[in-house]
Amino acid sequence: MWSDVKIVYVLLKSLELVIFIYYGFILSKTKRQEEYWKKALVPILAFTIVEGLRFGRLIDYNVYYFRYESIGENFNSENYELLFKLIIYAFYNSGFSYPFFIAACSLFLIFSVFVLFQNYRQYLQYVLPLLPFCVVQSENYIRWYLAFSFVLLALYCLIQDQKRKAYLAFACAVFTHVGSALLLPILIFGNRLDKLQINPSVASVFCVITTLVMSVSDMNILVGISNFLLSIGIGNIDSRIASYLSQTELLINGEFGRSGYYAARTLSNNIRILLAFIPLIIYGKRIMRCERYGLLIYNLFVIGAILYPILSTVEIFDRYASALTFFSCIVCGVTFCVVMKNKYVYGKLVTIILGLCFFANLWPSISVIPSRENDNEMLFIWDANGRNFLPYWQWLDEKIVR
């Protein structure tokens, strides 16, 4: 028997998905930018309300409440990146509550997504329904996705050949979450990455190996890389970077605080991942290369598809896995749309394979909605009952296997 909390959560999340599906079709028909943004307003508001008005959502929401209060009252009280502190300080001292700040973060993320999606307007019928699961971790990684929003804006500027704006947006990302600096090669080597010819067959083999054979514990090479980065002074940039780099072995072994292992995936989930990724790796290159900077998007997705099965099992690495696999919604939506419009060219078999692939990418956005059991993970702001946060430490161990 579902609780009232779960019924409301499932209904609102389902409505959000329906809006994304419906407006994906509507937006794919838009011709002018003004029309695009006018109609995009509905899914933008839906995401902002359903995701932004969640209360106590997972761990970081409750941790950052104290950071919000502390930085708002004393700018120098916390050791965080400059822009992140400036944003919090501005919100707090403008009289905005913490839930308003969270909603603003959700609004900025979905706005940045739609800025990038302007480049794929005609494919949004198939791209937009895949989006909810591609940003599902935003409910927890609040500061990371605030920075990632700037990364998406930087990528859009890169595609539009607005290099100065791209670097400015990326600088904002780094000054929001210094960890986003590891994504800088996307900007610096964007032109080269757009010419990089990844062999789909080789990439598919690596994807199968990392999904079915390897685990993060097999990547002890990361320890050597971390030691090298420390030796050249990378750790001096930020104390948290130095801490993570010096504790890489513990991170890999799942022994570094709450940055340990997530629960292992089931065989059926691994099969779904292969069905979702392999056809895109094989067929996506030929189709994406026809888009402006399409090979860049495809290559980022392929790198993410190979690394995701490993990196997503450890919290600190999962940030990068989720950032790279975000581009799967673009590659999948564009590829499936082109194949559907050219069935007779690609043939029945390829159409069926890509249809199954599309469903495998869409399924998590559907299945994740009713899957939760803990009411504390499904609360909205009207369920706060005067509380500002949840005692996350009481249920932390239920979510992360150390």
C-alpha cells in the first residue's frame, strides 16, 4: 500500500515525464527561436516545480542547508569556490530561503539544457523524453550540477563559435565546483575531439568489458595518476582536491567516508545498459557526424558509455560518469529520429534494434518513478512541516555501502 507521500510523488513525476514527452513533440515542430522558448517554458516550469520543490532530497540537500546559512551569514565561514559562495551570499542576503535557492538551481540547470538543445530542435520528440534520467543525479549533486549547467552553456557557445563566451562560462563552472576543471579538455580540444574517429567496433568491445567484467577496483592505475597530479602541485588548487587525490586508493576500495560504493547493479540492469549504449555506439557515429560538432557529442557519449559502468559505482567518480552520459539523450534521440524518418534506407532490422535501444534509454525515466520506498526520498516542500532539513545521517548507511 502506497503512502500519501508516494502517491503525490509518483503523480507529479509521471506528469513531468508526460509533459516532456508531449512538449518534445511540440518543440520539434518549432521553426523560430521565439516560438521555441515560448513553448519550452512549460517543460522548464514543470522541471523547476517537480524537482526544485522537493524537500530533503537525498544527502546533499540536507548538508548544504547548513552551508547556505553559514555562508549567507559570514561569507568567509566556509571553504568553497568563490562563485558558489557569491551565489549563496546573494540569495541569502536578498531574503530568499534555502528551498528557493534549490529551486533556482533546478531552474538554471533545465534552462541550460534547453539552451544546448536549441542545436537539436528537430529531434526533441525523441531527445526530451530521455532527459529525466540523464539528470536524475541533480537531486543529490547540487553544487556539481550547478557547475555542470555552466559547462552546458560553455558547450553551446563552443558549438556556436563563441569562444570567449565559452571560456567565460567554463570559468564560472570551475569557480562553482573546482572538480569541473577536469572537463576543460572538452573546451580546449573541442575541435580535435570533433574530428576524432573512434572505432565503433572497438568502443563496443570496451563497453561490454567494462559493463560485464571490470569494476572500479580494477582501476588501480588511478592511484598512480593521482600521485603524479599531487607531485606537480594540482592539490594546491583546492584542499578538497588534495584530499580526494591523496585518498584515491581508499576511494577505489570504497573506504573513504560517504564517497564509497553504491549498491552493485544487477545483471538485468547491465544488459539494459548494453542495449542502451551498444547500438548507439555502432550506428550513432554515422548520423551524429552530420550535425554541427556532432562527433564531439558522440565521442563524449562513447567515453561516458565505456566509463559509466565503472565510475558510477563510486560517488565521487559518478559525477563525471553522469556528466558524460548526459549526452546519451542527444545521441539516442538524434539517431533514433533519423532512422525512423529513413526506415527504408536503414531497413527493418536496424529500425527494430534502434527501437529497442530507444526504449532501453527511456525505461529508467519510467521505472525510477515508482521504485522508491523511503518516504524521506519523496517529500516536497509542503511536507516540511516547519523543518529545514532531514537528519540525513540517520539513513545515510541505507544508501551507500561503505
